[in-house]
Amino acid sequence: MENAIEIVVWLFGGVGLLFVAYLVGSSIEAAHFRKLAQWEQELSGIMVSDMKRVPPNWHIAEASLVVGEAVIATDKYKVFTAGLRNLFGGRVRGYETLMERARRQAIVRMLWHAQQYGANVVWNVRLETSTIQGKRQGKSGGVEVMAYGTAMKVKGQ
């Protein structure tokens, strides 16, 4: 009988923990997306392109490498749902939003550096990603995204 009670307590405790992780994680994620939208709007005056060649009619006054990095951690709910997806297959939407947040944050940070430099264009933008391993082997703890490009002060664009 005691084992059954322990199992019930563990089961509902685990579900409670997942529910709390879902609520807290969703709240943090939504707030981060709102801040990202605000920052992107503030930095919208800087042109961003992944093209390698600069148009021939542009006059480049100065250029410099700019970099932005972001590391976003997973929460217990995302790890749990991703584990279920591994069993049955399909899209892991929780990790898609994790990657989107990290990508957008890295680009924003890159643009902040370009703004400090006085650039009006960031050209040849590239993204690099890596996974941060959790405590247990094979469990993802988060993702890192690095955005980099050439910040330029362009006249006559």
C-alpha cells in the first residue's frame, strides 16, 4: 500500500512540476518574444543582408566585423515533450521556438554592435549554432546561436 501511495505522489508531483515548468517557461518565452519585437523595431534602420557582394554603386566609408551571441536554455516541459516526440516522431515545436528566440536574440545583439559602430548596413550575415548538453548524456540543456557579419558605413545606397 505504501508503494502505491509513493507512486501516486510521485506521479502527481511530476505532473505538477511539468505544469509549473510549462506555465513559467511559457511566461518567460512570451516576455522574451515581446522584448525581441521591441528591439528589432528599434534597430530596423540598419539594413541586414546575407549577400556576399556589395552593390557597385555603394561607397563604403568604413567596415568592421560585428558579432552577436545568445544562449537559451530549455525548460523541463520542453525536454519532456521532446522526449515524447522522439517516441512517436514529428515536429518538436518547443525546440523550434527555442531556436527562433536564440536566432533573433543573436541578430539583435549583432545589430547593437553595428549601431555602436555607427553602421547603417550589416552585410554577409552568417549564423552558427551549437547545442549545449545537459547534465545527463544526450539531454539538451539549451542552444547557442552566433550571428556575425560585416558592419559598414555606406554612403549612396
